[in-house]
Amino acid sequence: MTAGRFFLVDLALVAGYLLLKSSLMEVVSAERLVALGGLYHWSALMLLAVGWSVFLIRSGSSTGNAIGDLKLMGKPLMMYALLASLSVWAWNHGLAADSTELKVALQKARVMTQTETEADYAAFLEQSDHPMVMPDRLTFREQALEQIEWMNAPAMTLAMALVVYMAAGVVLTGLSVLFLHKIWNVASVGMT
């Protein structure tokens, strides 16, 4: 199978992700929707790893050595990891930007409520796990609001998704090649 075909498969899987998210957006809570999106991308990466492994075995396309097969296995998985990360970014800051803005506004409102007065802040500190380590009320408010902005910034969303999905792609690539060479033993069955 050519790189172009796997790119089309990757695009189709990303389109499935966007379709799933948009169809469940009104039915499922935002937190659960994030988890389902992550589960979808993990499942897609696993399907790609299994599908590409089967293709390498059936077509005899294995290079016969682990390093060569790492490169072969890594290309479609890393491409999907990149596209999955971009789809998460596009969803959160494009297609569902209103939902993301609402989430940020709710987080900020909670901080403002917890730090509105000294009594509110004292009640919040009483409930926290480490009340002695907390800064004064205004410093806490400023730092918490900055952290909310930073954690929900588009660049941070993309960076976190890249780290997660690239790491998953690397792990699945390594496991696939391990299975190809140690369990299915493709090098010994004349796949070169």
C-alpha cells in the first residue's frame, strides 16, 4: 500500500473523529467527550498498527530487519499522530471554540468566586489539601487566572496532543515491530 493510500486512511480516521465528536457534543458531557476523543485516537492508532502489520506480512513488504520495519511502521502511525493532534487543536479552537471559551469562562468564574472576599478565600483554603502553602488571596487569583489562560491556549492544546499521540505512536510502532520480528518471525519466513 502506498503512502498516499495510508494518508487517505489517516484522513478518513480523522474525519471519523470529527464526526463522532460533533454527533456526541449535545449528548455527552464535555469531560466525557474529551475521554471519548482520546479513546477514539488510541483505537485508531491500534487499528493502523494492526492493519499495517498484516499488510507487511501478507504482501511480503517487510524489510526483514527491525530498523527497516520501524521506518515502515512508523510512517503511517506518526502521520496519524500528527493529524490526530491537529484535529484535537482544530476541534477545541475552531469547531467547538464556543464550548472551549465557555469552559474557560466557568473556570475563571470559579476562581473569582473563591477569591471574591477574604472570607470566601479562607473557606476555599479550609477545603484545600495544603492550606498553609497557598499565597495571599490576590496573588492566588492572579496566578490561577493566568494558569487557566495558559493551559487552554491553542499552542498548549496542540503541544499536549502532540506529546500524547506521538508517544502512543512510538510505543505502538515499537510493539508492532517486536511482534513482527519476535512472534511472527517475519525475517525467517523469507520476507526480504
